[in-house]
Amino acid sequence: MIIRLDLKGHKGMGKKIAFIGSSGGNLYKQGGNNLPAMMKEICGQTKAADMEITFVQYILASGSLDNVGPDSPATLYTWNGTEVQAVFQGTLTEVNVEAEKVDAKLAKKIDDGEIDGVMFVSASPDGANRQAMEACVRTKIPMAGTGGSGVALTQNMGCNVLSASGTTGTTNRTRAVAFTTALAKYWKIKYMPVIGNTGENAASKAEGNIWKRINFRGIMMTSLPAFIAMALCLACSKIPGCGSLSDVFDTLVNSIPIVICAIAAKQVSGLDEVGVVAGIVAGILAVDGGILGGLIIGILAGVLAYYISVFCFRHNVPGTTVNIASGGLGGLAAGLVGKFLIAPVALWIGNGICSLINMCIDYNALLAGAVAGLLIWPAIIGGVYHAAILPIVLLEMEEMGFSFLGAIDMTGLVMVSAGITLANIILPKQKGEAAVALPGCIINICFGTFVEASYPFMFSNKIVFAGALASATVGGAIVGLFNVKGTAYVPAVLAPFMANEGKGPAFAVAMIAAMGCAFAITMAANVLERKKSGKIPVKKV
């Protein structure tokens, strides 16, 4: 087995680091059993600090060392210069014997000055890592590690351990950050923890870019399944005998801000599970702020969790305590601020937006629907949809379980896209376009998404583009006329059943009308194109 990592630009850097240890007991359940993820985090963080992983000796057991025995299967991993690879498989006893041979090689490299620092997890100073640890004692090179008993033995040997912590409560990321921070501080290397995908350009994911991780679209799109679950519960509660699901709906409505808060905190903090905890703590305290409050408070929780963790790492706080401080205190602080300052304002704004939409519908429902339908395509093409319209859809759904703009989305975007792609399946302009259109049509009808499937046909033909706008306007007008509210992102056959009470048939009519109009105009446009190209003979009168 070879674990391939994105290490472009990693070789030939500054300090050379060895990573040693095992999957351990408690560590096995906290990332130790996932070596690719662990190495990805370590390589990403060290790369950001001008360090280079040059040696690995890692024993991966088949389970937690608290439960396995000497005859349990295990694997020894080493570093071949660019990749981590499995070099020996056997019983744990056999693997330990092979690991001692690798340990001797590392000890020699340390004595020869080829290794500048050591990172270790659940190491065995009196076993598979004894020779390397003794070399570390002789050379006094800096070390950083986790694993209660292993750390204690390492320190007792006289090793120069800069950062020591138990494993409980740590993650692959927090361990990697703690190790790198300690070594960077020792060598006076400028380093800020990587808060994004460590497989990407790690050096660019620095502290100043934490604000660039505030992505409203990403947070809202990730939260969408919770809103769909809420809408499904509301729809099912109308079925005879399923009235008790209305209580489930109420529970989900109250939980939506917590979901958004947790997702926002996780994405902004870049601390994975720790960020989720901070978001949940903050969200529970500030749940009265609705989804806008959840969004703002979650971002605040993520920012606080990140900076608290950085502060703790710089002051050599143990990893377990770092997680408690960043996840617990960061979430608590954001939640208290949100509860007393942000939530009331956010709730007022959210209610105001929903009231404004209802005012427009009350003033002239037909016009409101038609204008919304007309503008929905320019909005999504121009990038406004995910930034502005989707949050409003979710605000409406939070309040009622369905949305006016959600119904416009289904009719004006999804069904129009389905109509355009269906026409290009039946009568394509050119050979091969039917194969392109088929997947998009299926996804739109079966899943209520992927409206971009119609872009190639809209952008290549002005008639089709104009037809999309006209069809969306027709569908939107019907939605407005009958005061329909619903949602997209669900199968087309289910959408009418998830509309506001008594409006299912009207929603179905609006959907069919929009799809039919788009289908007819696209068919006509394709016929004209085929005539121009000579694929359809033109009869002379």
C-alpha cells in the first residue's frame, strides 16, 4: 500500500523532520487509524513552516493497542522520499522487530545531523523507538509529541520535548499544528497554522486569510439538507395518521440555526470537530436569532476558536486543553455575545425580509411572481442566486417550511432547464448533443438541481435563452397568481406535495407550464437551426 500525498514544492525546504510512533490506544480512535489523513495534516502544516518530512516510522495496528495482542495484524509504514508506504505486514510482534531495524536507521541519521527535529505520536521509547529516542537524548534535538505514557517516558529519558500532551480530545489537525508551532517557535520560524485544505497551497492559508474562509454560499449550501428534511416532515405531517410529525417539524425548525452555526464555525475555524463543537455551543445559546443569527454567530465562534487555539499553541498548552479552550470557551463567548447582542437584531432582519416578500405578493401576486421568474435566470448566471436568493429561500422555509422564491426556483430554473434539455434529447441541433442533455434532464427531474445543464444550449442560441426567460416568467406568474410556496432541490414529482396547503395542484400546473413552454421554444429553435444547416430539407413552394 502506498499513500500518495500532494507534496509539490515540499522537498528541499528548511528543517528536516522525522515523524515516528504508532496508532496507539486512544489515538487509534482519534485519527491514528487514518494515516493518510494524519500525514496530510502534518505535511501541510510543516510545509507552511518551511519544514520537510524526511523520515517516517509508523506502526498501524488492526485496532486500539488497548485491545489487540502480540499476534494481532499490524503494518509498518516508512517514507521513501516522496510517499509513505507499507514495507512490512505481519503480527504486531513481527512488525515491532522490523520497526527496530528502521529505528536504528533513524538513530544514525539523528547522530549524523541529518534530522533537525522529531514529531511523535504514541511512541514506544523502551521498544520500537528506543534507539531513536536515545539519539535524541545525545543530540538534544527538539521534539514534540502526544501520547500520555510515551511522552512521560520520553521526557524521563532526558529528551528535549518542547510540546507534550495526552491524546484525549486531540485531532489530526490540532496535533499537527501543536507539533509545528512548537518547533517553529524553537527555531524562530514564522508560521501560522494552515486553516484550509492542507493538501492545497498551504503557505497561502495563513492567519490573514481566515476572513476569506467566510463563504456564505458554502455555509448555506451545506446546510440545505436540514431545510429539506424540515420540509419533508411538514409535508408528511399532512398525511392522515402522521400528524405527530408536526412536532418533529417544530423541533427541526428550532434546530436549524444550530446546524448553520456549527457548519459556519467549522468552515471558518478550519479546526474540524473542534469547530463543530464551538458552533453547537454557540448555536444552542443563540438559537433565537434564526438562521441569520446562526450564520453570524457561527462565523464569530469559528474566528474565536481559531485565535484561541493559535494563542494556546504558541504558549505550549497541551492539545487536550487547546481543544477545550477553543471549542468550549470560543463557542461559549460567541454564544453569549450572540444571545444578548446579535440574535435580536438578526431575528428582526430575517422577519423583515420575509414580511417584505409577503408585502410584494399582497400588492400584486401575479406581477411579483412574473418578475421573480424573469429575474431568476440572470440572478443565477450572474452569481447572485447563491449569495442572495438562496439565503432568502432558507429564511422563508425556516418561518413556514416552504418558500415563495423556492417555488420560483423549482418552476423557473429546474423545470425550465428540464424542458430545454428534454428538447435537446428528442431533437438535438447536432449529433452528440442528446448525450450531453440526457444526464442534466434526469438530474433536474429526479433531484431538483443542476440547472446549469441547460447552459450550453442557452448560451449557444439566443432563442433558447429568451425562451428560458419567457418560460420562467410564465411559471413565476402562475406561482404568484395562486400564491404557491414550495421548494426546489427535491424530485419534481414530490415538489407539489411539499407546497403550502391546498396549492399542490397549482404548483404542478406552474411546473408543467414552465417546462412545456421551454420545451416548445427550444424545439422550435432547434428546428430552425437544423434547417439552416441543411439537416432538414426546406420544401420549395
